[in-house]
Amino acid sequence: MKARIFGLAAFAACLAMPVYAVALSDAAGSYTISPSGSSIRFTIGKAGGGGFDGAFGRFKGTIRIDNGDVGRSKVDLTIYPESVGTGQGRIDAFLRSDAVFDATNNPEIQFRSTSVTRTGDTTALVIGRLTARGKTFSEKFTAELGGLKGGTIKFHVTGKVLRSRYGMDVGTPLYSNIVDFDMTLMGKRG
């Protein structure tokens, strides 16, 4: 009887262990963000409910995790706004126009991290410079390690950005000034 209770207690202890606890030394290295397995999604709410969701189909970037000092880790991400998609052609064309992204004259949105602070076993706060439509501001995102296997790393990244800072406030206050980002970034070592 005691052996069975001890066995159940040991099993319960294993279940309580964090699933994605990865030693920093195991995750250290440089990764290229792979479009396969990655997504950059956003949501903009609307007064009274609703709004719309969208995603960017083209982006590229790198993640470098420093083993000795996580604060020296880096994230570089480039998004191509002409690849925006909401599933509604009229809205997509409007978002690409000079009223919002002005994708013809501003073909890239760039994020370059300036600091990375570990906030837990598998989480970090990433602060950096976001540049869109020729305007640059500091923004922050929360990153959570979603797995590390065979030279591939996965992060879930969330954050909120005020679109008015970048000259994209058309439609406010009917449409929210806050853009909610929800990203999955899959990186391959090397």
C-alpha cells in the first residue's frame, strides 16, 4: 500500500513540473524565423463589439539567445505590410493604402529589440524599437517559450501597439486605437 501511495506521489510530482522548462544553455544560439510554423496575427476592436482580425503573410527575422547574459539576447523582425490579409479584399486594399500602412512608400515594418528581460522560467519581456511609416517608438512584447526540439525553437509572443503613434489612426474612435498582436515565431538554429 505504501509503495502504491509513494508511486502516485512521484507521478503527481512529475505532472507538477513545468513542461517547457529549458536550460538557457540548451536554448542558446542563433535562430532564423521560419515562415512555416510561424504566424503574425492582429486584432482591432470596434466600439459596440466586433472589429476585425488579420495576419501578415510575409515576414523574416532572427532570434539570438545569449547563454551568458539573457539581456544581450536580440530579436530582429521585418514585416511586409503588402502581405496583410483579413479575408476581405476591400479591407485588405484599404490597409495597404496610404491611409494606413502606405505599403507602396513604406514596404517594411521593423522591430529591433533593445532589451530582453527574463521574467520566469519560460518567459521574457522584450522591449525594442518598432518602425512603421517612418516613425519609430519603443514597444514591448511578452514572449513565452513554447518548445525546443531538434534545433527548432518556438515562442508565443503577445503585445499591444497604439496605431495612432505611427500615423494610422484612421477610423478612431469607432475602431480601437489599440492593435493586439498574437504571434507564433518558430526559429531554426543556424
